[in-house]
Amino acid sequence: MFAQHTDLAPNRDSTSRLLPWIIGLMVYLAGLAVSVTMVFEQVIDRWSAGLKGSVTVVIEPSVNGEDIKTEARIETALRLILTTPGISSAIPLANADVAELIEPWLGKDALSLDLPIPRLIDVTLEPNRTVDLAALTHRLETAVPGIQIDDHKVWLQSVLRLARTFELIAILVVILIAAAAGATVMFATRARLAVQCDVIEVLHLIGARDTYIARQFQGIAVSMALWGGLLGLSLTGLTVLGLWILTHDLEGSLLPAVGWNPPFVAGLALLPLAGVIIAAVTARYTVMRHLSRML
């Protein structure tokens, strides 16, 4: 595939000289799309693991503008929750725990601002059990004023749909980039064929087969695609590393930790190889089709 020598004349076509840079740019854009998809998938998976099988009971600090004893309402809610079939545990969160949850938005001094912060009860559901949350909500609202249930499943399903949409868009972007790369290689190969027309006729006269000539063009296209692919991959790695460093401090508060897992690294590493394969197949097809019309 990689030509050790070439019988073609030195390349003076500007389109071919730009090919590595164009392939590098496309690999870079595809790498960003793959990176966004992988990172988003990790975040969704960790959110899903943390929220699946649980609901949150929210007890408002006041009802209709009147302060009602919060601790008494929490005790009443706990009795109703723990007597519901399918409930594994119910743990009320202290004010400090609630303040820690809202710290990324309100800062560390949220409690000192004298804000009406609701109390939360973390409810864990038993695995493989169905809980009638509608009936539980009705019982709680009847017995405890100013209470509501936040079912994470509804929110999580919406986020998962959004994640799948982003993944499909990213896949579509990568496919379009691959198609554009193929079209670029085809255009550059045709331009080079036009420049090397006289050399090709001479090679035919001395008995060179079409496959031999196609291999010459194929080797040049592959070497350019490999050079550009490695350049694009390097730029992608630097960009992802820079963004990871800039957002590292946000992970503990706003986002789950995102790691450089093997599928993520393998997906990026395969991009230059994909560019080489596209260049090889496209260049060979273009040359063979052109040579068949010269007969």
C-alpha cells in the first residue's frame, strides 16, 4: 500500500499538497465529535447509576407563607414512606447536606444567607420491586402539607433521550466528515491524474498494468492521509487535554468525574486509520475508473 518508490513526476498540484491539511482538519473535527459523545455518555452513565432506584421527597420550608414545624412533618413523612411496600430506606438530609448540594449554584455560604431552603428525604427503592409512587404521593400530600416527590426516572428519561439525540448527531457528523474526506481524496486524485497524464501514457506503453499505476497513486494518497490524520489526532488530543484541565475543578461540584477510558482512547486512535482506509479505497477506485476509460 505504501509505495517505496514512484514513477510519477514530482507533484506540482496545489490540491494534492493541501490534502494532508484537509484530512488533518477533518480528523480533528471528527475527534471533537467523538470526544463530546464519549464524555457525554460517561456523564449520563454515572448520573443514571446514581439516580436509578431512588426518589427524593421535598419538604418545603413554609406552606402558604406560614412556617410549619419542619421536623414534625419529616417524622410524619418518614412513617408513611417506610410503611410503603417496595421502599428499602428513607434518610432525611441535614441542612448542611442540602447546602452542599446547592453549593455549586449559591456558593459555600448558602446557609448564612437565611434563604428558605427545603428539606430533602433520600428514598431508596427495593430492586425489582414496583412502587406505586402516585398512591404514595397522594398519601403524603394528604398527611403532610408542603410536600412533593421528585421522581428521578422522569427527569432521567428526558436526559437519556437528549443524550441519544446528541449521539446520533455526532455519528451523523462523523459520517458526513468521512464522506467529505472521500470526496476530497477523489478530487485531489483526479487533479493529480490530470497532471500526470503524459507519465501514465508512457507507463502504459512500457507495459505497466493499471493495478501498478493505481498502487502508485494509492501510496501517495495513503501517506498524505496518514500524515494529516496524525496531525489531526495530535490537535484533538491537545484540545481534549486542555479542556479537561480547564474543567477539572468543575467535576467535583457540577459534573461527575470523566476518565480517559480505553474505548474513548481507542476511538480517537482509530480516526487516522479510518482516514488512511478512506484515502486508500477512494484513490484506488478513482484511478482504476479513470484508467478504464482511457482504454
